[in-house]
Amino acid sequence: MTARGKPLDEVEGENGRKPIFCWCIVNRTERRIEESLKETVARLGCEIWGVEFFTAGKRSKLRLYIDKPEGVTIDDCETVSREVGDVLDVEDLFGGGYTLEVSSPGLDRILFKAEQFEANIGATVDVRLNFPFEGRKRFVGLLADVEDAQALVRLDDAEYVLPLENVQRARLVPQFD
């Protein structure tokens, strides 16, 4: 993959330096939660698209996005919520109270994993970064390629190589013709 006619490992920011990033799209707690719930959700005919976990004081919020090839129904969300709630109560992953939200990823789905970025090459994406890259934290454009944990996003006639570890949130931008 190249950007501005250079191999990715030769691309530099405005300041002439290569940025160093230490952030991950999905944190350890979210990965642990996903691993704990993956089998339960699969048994119900769905897959986990993504996990968001927030803490506020003594309470936590777990947002679980589920998907399946034919689409997710309200009944799917209800069934997964009930089953996952039982598992969470037994495993006590959070050590306190929590709110569980289960939903489909929707048309403007969040991209959580490198594989999801790869599966959506050619789509329009809205990418927000943890740290600025070339003076910007938001890029809305065509997801042109994904390689070596980096996304190539094309905006007008410019291309930006964005390390996935610097992505705070990336969403698909639905296109209606």
C-alpha cells in the first residue's frame, strides 16, 4: 500500500516525524468481555460485532452490538440480552452494577476490528483519531485500503494513512442513491 506515492513505512507527518501511538480501538476489558460472551451469542445464532464498555462511578454500561447475515431483529436483541445478562450475573465481570444494552450495529456501524475495516474497503467512512495526524483528528472519505494495521483513507485528491491503533472511532457513512 502506498500514500502520496511512497510506501507506508516512508510516510511522514507535517513535522517530518512518524507519529507514535499507544491507543487501541478495543481495550483489554472489552476484549475480555467479548471472549467471555462469544460462545453464548453464537449459540443464539448471532455474532458479536463489537463491544463498548463505560464506567461511571459504581455503575458500568456495557453496549453489545450483535449481527447475523440476515439482519438482527428486536427479538434477537431481547434474547441475547436475557442470555448475556444471565452470564454476566454469574461471571461477575465488572464487580458491581451494570446496564446492558444490546443492539444491531445499524447502517452507520462502528468498525471495531481490522477485519471489519478490510471487509468495508470501498465504503465511505468517518474516522476520528485519538491524536491529530497532519493537523486533523477527523477524516471522512473513501476507505481505499487496509494493510499492516493501517487504513488508507482518500479525501478528494489526498490520501491519508491512518494507523488503526490511533483510531478512536470509525463509522460507515451510509450512502443513499
